[in-house]
Amino acid sequence: MHPVHPIPIFEDNYVWAIEFGERHVAIVDPGLAQPVIDYLERHQLRLGAILITHGCWDHIGGIGDMLAYHRVPVYGPTHDRVPHLDHMLAEGDTITLGDLTLQVLDTPGHRKGHISFYGDDMLFCGDALFSAGCGKLHDGSYAQLYQSLNKIRCLPDKTQVYCAHEYTAANLTFATLVEPENKDLQRYAEQVYALRAAGKPTVPTTLGLECSINPFLRYQSATVKAAVEQWAGAQLGSDLEIVTALRKWKSSLA
């Protein structure tokens, strides 16, 4: 696998630096430029490309300053408003960066134009999926969210999931509310709290792990279905209805 480095910005964002070729990096979702530039110079890495998953300000705010530092191609979603794009992407497109090839997946829901980048057993999913949770809706729909989660869920279990926020500990509170008897979730929570106490990131995670602890990927689990039906006060007949109710339940607690 290609080395990937987290660069923390703001209170809980991660910018990901993906190494390719001879110490070149692709930077994913630079909401702020200076910490990224400082990291590159400190580690003698060269900016090679900028990848954008969606147009939220905390993912795109640093693009202009990054380009002033070093002009590189900017890749991002066709169906979202992102400045400075050279390459507008949608499902089926691929990016080749030296020896690294990434597929583009449409993953709307959080935003209707959200995309993710997948390759070399890595998924850069922005705010589409978090460890133990998923992104709230901005201008996307519940149907889009469900379709995107189902698409991600079908990737190989060994896929490393690089999401854009350190939300894991907070997400675990809701996941435990949904499945309090989930032993995998209990063990994972202990690991997460130890990492955060040590000031370490909890991501990347793996898709296999997420499918065992993340209620938004476990919508076909009988325990998840029973919990969300109890909250909704009604029987839910489809996976879409379960995901919709889960997201509404989570949002009601925020």
C-alpha cells in the first residue's frame, strides 16, 4: 500500500497526504493550507495533486493557497460547487498518479455531489462514512445516503477507510445506544478511548471492522432493526426505511 499521512486541521478534520512516485503526495480535502504546507516541507514531500470529495468549506478552503504554493491539478466532483477544479469527476472515472490508480465512486447523501476515491485497498470517503457513523444530510437525500452506504459496504473487508473527521468517540455513543450488547463494539470502544486519551487518531479503520460495529452499515442486523423500530414506534419494511430512521434518530440527538 502507498503510505498515507494524516494532517490535522481545525478541531477535528483530517487532511490525508497520499504518497506516490518519488515522494510526491496527493492531498485530500485541504480545508486549510498552511498546516499542509508545513507538513510537506517538514517531511520533504512534494505536492503532486489535490483531490476533493465535496464542496463543504472545511474541505475546500485551502485550495487557493495550496495552488499559490505549488500549482498542481485539482480533481473533484462534477456535481458539487468546488473552486479551482481542473478535472471534474463522477462514477466510472479513474485518476492515475504515478504508480497509484484511484477509481471515482459517486457517494451522495451528505451532499448530492459527494464522491469518494478508491484504490490500492484504500477508500478516501470524505464525509460519506465515518468510523461508527456516517455524515448528516446537507443537500442530499436519504435514498442517496442508503445507496452510497450500500455501495461502500460491498467493498472488500480489508479496505482501509480514510474519513475526514475525528468523530469516532462521539459516534460510539450512538452506536452503543443502538447495539448495547455488541461485543465487537464494546472492544472497539475500549481501543478508541485509549487512542484518544493518548492523543492519537482513530482512523483509518477497516471496512470489515466497520461492518461489525457501525450501525449505518449494519442496517440488515436484527438487533439494529429492532432498536430503530422501537425508536420509530413502527415496523420498518425496507433497508432504506431503516437507514432513514437511523439517520433521523442520530440527528435528533445532536
